[in-house]
Amino acid sequence: MSEAAAHDGAAASLPYAGIRVVEFTHMVMGPTCGMLLADLGAEVIKVEPIGGDTTRTLLGSGAGFFPMFNRNKKSIALDLKRPEGVEAALRLIATADIVSENFKSGVMDKLGLGYATLQKLNPRLIYVGHKGFLPGPYDNRTALDEVVQMMGGLAYMTGRPGDPLRAGTSVNDIMGGMFGAIGAMAALAQREKTGRGSEVQASLFENNVFLVGQHMMQFAATGKAAAPMPSRISAWAVYDVFTVKDGEQIFLAVVSDKQWAIFCRAFGLADLLADPRLATNNDRVQAREWLMPQLRSHLAGRSAAELAAVFEAEGLPFAPITRPEQLFDDPHLHATGGLAPIRMNDGSMSRVPLLPFTLDGAQPAIRQQPPRVGEHTEALLREVGYSADEIGALQSRKITQAGDTA
């Protein structure tokens, strides 16, 4: 059985089987939307420029973007700066349920591929635009994940006072793409009722504001501005990273009165358990200034492994301080199958996290490896009515590109 046949067979029982998505996306936000829909069974066709999406060649922190966010997709390469390339894209869009894009505002309109144009051609089409900002005073600004983290309060909350720090992953890009996919799902449900498609807009800035909404509401509830997380007053008394034997670190938490009693008994702290100043969690929060140094001193001589064993046996929250590369060897992920084989940009194989939920007991699988540039160009063009001679002419003029399918 060919990879394509296996892909189609595996997708048939998934919730979005039969839905076709044509995406004009790059980097992280737009591709995340398509990845989510693809993992759930949609046929997602990635329209790439001749030579391929530049995301494929990023270095440093971007080196893993393409394999992470482009699995389960097909690739067609078209030169959208030429009318013949746009015509091919329009033929493909005519067969689609969803169009997804994350170009700068106005780019798709200039290409003749904006929502207003496409909606007239197909009133059932759902159009998902991923932008820096929803329409308003900021919508012409150039946004990046780090930009909106700085202007949206997240970097302030993550860093120490006076030292704003971006979160350690592309949280707004990824979640912005997820909300784009959720919007597409909602639009599909609405289309079932109305027969008409709609426009969905997702944005980095509004996503970031949603993420820090809990801190906005903290201010609304208390009248006190939220302090950055490293210096915040925690809602729980014991909720910290502890440096222990041999300089190892471990995160330990005690978040209820019941857990406090268990913790004190497990570590021989009967005097603290009996102290009326520590009777409730809120009492312990108020006592943190003198309580925490005692706890740190009491636990400092134990190893991280020893503390982890006690916390796990007692059902108390704890966590090792793990680096991303160590997750490849995580025993839980190995046991659950949460990491799946993925082809990297250079053709080598690694493993990648699957979507973090199950359907009927299994996480949605990788049915098709990230596509090579233009891997499905010829098949898709034939499907929308191009003859072999026409496809050959487009290729010879570099309006389209047929990829290596090996």
C-alpha cells in the first residue's frame, strides 16, 4: 500500500475526514492551525513558493519549526506572483472547505485571494486569517510572538522585576494557530446550520491578552497589581524550586491543608504541623518569610531523587527540572506513545510530540510525514483539471515545481 493510500485509509475515521484545507502559511502560527486540522483527519494542502517555504531553512530556535508543524500535510509549489500561479491556486481553492493564511494584512487581497473575492466565488468557504492583531488601531503593525509578549504583559509577568523575559516557547504563535483551528471548527458547525461559510480571524496580541487575563482579573478582584511570577505572592505557601544535595534542583508543592499534614509527617516536621500560626494555607502564605528558610534548610541535605520518591509515594505534587532534550527519554512518553517518528528537514528521523489529547484512547497519529517541496504538485494539478502538457508547461516556466516523492 502506498503512503498516500495508507494516509487516506487512516484518516477515514477521524472527525474532519473529507474536509479539504488549502493553507498559505509559514513559520508557526498558520502552520499550527493546519497541523491541528490535519492531525484530526482533514486533507491539508500547503501552498509553498517555488523553492519551498523559507521556514524549512531556518537555523537556531527555528530549526525544528517545519517538521513540528507540517506533518500530515501535502505540498504544492506555485509562484503566486504570476497570474498562472494564482489561477492554479484558485482552482484548488474551488475544491476546498477552508482556506488558512498568515500573511501580513493586505497581501492575500493583492494576490486576488482575499476573503471578499473568494467568498463570492464560493459562499460555503471558511476563511481563516492569522494576524498580529484583530482589526483596530494596531492592525498594521508588524507583530511577532516576542513583540506581543512584551506589549501584552506576558514578558513582564515571566521575568523578574525590571527584567521582562519572553516565555520559553512560541506560546502565542502556537495558541493563536490553535484558536484559528477552533474558529474553523466553529465555522464548520455553523455552516451545517446555515449553509454558508464565514471569516475567522485569530491574532497574536489578543491571544496574549487572553493568557494574562487571570492577572488582569487578579487586579480587578484585589485592587493590587500582579507582581511578576518570580516575585509574586503565591496562592500557596509551598510552591517553589528547592536547591538540595549536590546542587540539584526540584520543584515541590504543598497546596492544601491535607497535603501540609502529609508533608509534615513524611519529613518529621511535627512541630510545624502543631504550630497554630500555620494552621491554614492562608496562614502559611502569610508566614512564608520565616517558614520557607526553615523548610529549605530541612530538605537541603536530601537528594532530588529521594525527595521525588517521598513526594510520589505520598501523592504530593513535585517535578524534576527537565531540559527539553531530556523529554526524548521520558518514560511516560515512551509508555504512552506520545512521541512519534518524524522526518526532519535533512531527511533524518527523530520523534515529535503528538497532540496532547486522545480520541477513543489514542492520540491522533502521524499518517504522513512532512511533505517535500512540491511533493504533491502534479497529482493535485491533475485533480483540478490540468493536463500533463499543461503541467509540463507550468513546470518549464517555473510557475510550479514538482517535488521529489522518494
